[in-house]
Amino acid sequence: MKALCFAALTVAMVAFVGNVKAEEKAKSLVGVWTLTKAGGNLPEGSTVEFTKDGKLSVVVKADKEIKLEGTYKLEKDKLSVKVKIGDESKEETMTVKKLTADTLETEDKDKKLDTFTKKK
């Protein structure tokens, strides 16, 4: 009986720690990120702002600045974004390869890697 209680407690603690880590990861994503190394379609120097309420603002640095609004969701290592471009919505899911206090690396479905640095 003691072994069963211990096993149940261990499972509960692992689930709690996993949930805390997911919450910490989501909190560390919040802020403004600058694309410093582009592997995909977004040009270097573009910025992405993630808010705590799941909203997202993108400023694309092209010949002229383009501003986009949308939403995001981070689940484990998958970052799903949805932005509105004109009358259309575009959705993409990326894999978060690295997320620290100051670095975000994402990989798209074509295995292209983007590296972002968090603005202070």
C-alpha cells in the first residue's frame, strides 16, 4: 500500500513539475523578439511581440514596414501562430528548438531555422 501511495505521489509531482515548466516556458516567451538569423521567409530585423493573453504583433522589415496582428499558442515545443494578412488568415506551427530568457529558435515545417533575440 505504501508503494502504491508513493507511486501516486511521484506521478502527481511529475505532472505538477511538468505543468510548472510549461507555464515558465510560456512566460519566458512573452515580450518583443528581434529576428537576428533568418532561415525562413521573415527578413532579419523583423520583430514579433508575444503578449501574455495569447496575442501577437509582427513588424516585417521589408522595403517598407508591414504590421500584422494575430494570436499564438505554445504547447510543449509547438508554437502555433495565426495572423491576418488582408482578408485572409494564415496559420503555421513551428517547433521551438530553444527558448531561454534571451534566445528563441524556431524550426518551420521545411526545417528552416530562425533565431530571435529578446529585446531588453
